[in-house]
Amino acid sequence: MTTIRLNNYYPHLTECVTLEVSEEIAVTLSIGGRMCDSYKRRKRDHDECSLDGTPGFEADVTYPPLTPEEIMELAEDRAALYAALDRLPPVQARRIYAHYILGRSKTGIARAENVTENAVRDSISRGVETLKILLGNLR
């Protein structure tokens, strides 16, 4: 029997967990981990990412996975953003949401709302300044 540290295979674990496994399982885990690390390193070092590969693989190679703490921080930031958007006037909130979150152009928003593009630009600009103030108070 071989003792392994699960933290080597699951880096998000916060406490040190050791486990006794058979020699065969330990060797398999070790070889598999090294092969995966080598493959990712080659892909990253040579800027190789296939568009035909598994969806999401490029991000896995390029960026390390988020830790549970980072995931929680992102969720809290998103909740704070939506709470701040709720405090804006409805027109500004709608336009900021459409532009920055839905990715619509200011021209497209202006056409959809039957207003001038300058009105949309000014509204978004004022709303962003208000968001900076609202979100700045949180930090």
C-alpha cells in the first residue's frame, strides 16, 4: 500500500488529506498526472490550441482553474453589480445592461428605443459614473 496526498490531485482542497491506495493506483495516478501536465505545458509553451478540440480546452490550458475562493468572490462581485444596477434609474440600467452585459451596440440600442445615439451614449456614461460611486463605496 502506498500513501498519497489528495491535495496533489485536487488542489482546491484546503486541508491535507492522505489516503492509502494500492501501488497500481498510485502509479496510474502519477503517470496520468504527469502526462496531463506535460500535454498542457506543451500546448501552452507553443501557443497551440485546436479549434477542433474539446470545447473549453483552450481556456483550461491558457488559464488555471479558479479556486473555490475565486468563484465565491466572482459571485459576490456579480451580486454587488446587479444590486448597484437596481439602484440606477431604469433607463440607465436597461441601457448599461444591454451594452455591457448583452453586448449590444449603442447604435442598436438607440434604434431599438427610437432615440438618438447621443442620448444613449450620455445615459450610459452617466450610469457608469454612478456605478463607480456605488461600487466604490463597497470596497
